[in-house]
Amino acid sequence: MENKYQALQVIYDLVKDDPRPTNSALFPNEIIVRQPFAWDEVVVYLNQLKDENLIYVLQHGPTMIYLTDKGLELAVSCKQKGKNFMHAA
């Protein structure tokens, strides 16, 4: 099971109703509190998603997290195919 994809699912669920989901900024705590993992684990998963270009992390002032186009495509594709995010990519 790839726990990092749970973080991607949380991010997607938070921005999916926005007309421009890749422009929706999230604070890390919005993602962390919605996961069954420790804070330090979620940070590792977010860094892995960032390394795969699935999210963009802006660390100027408060840290903000954005879903990238690639991340949005993966999330939408998995949801449409009825795939579980744990087995994505």
C-alpha cells in the first residue's frame, strides 16, 4: 500500500469542487489532520508527491501546497476508473 497516495487523495478531495483546483492553496495542517498517520510520516509522503511532481510546495511565508496538473490528472483518472488511490501509479 502506498500511503503517499492517501495524502494525494486528501488533497484532491479538498480542492476537487474548486473551479480551478490546481490554484487552490492548502496549508499542510489541512492535509495532516485528515490522515491516520503521524505528522512526520505525512511530511515524508508530501515530499514524495512533490518529487513525483504531483504537488507543488511553496515555502515562502507559511507553507502552501498546490495540486499540480499531473497530480490532478492522476487523481481524476483514479476516481473515474474507480481505482483505490492506494494502488495508483
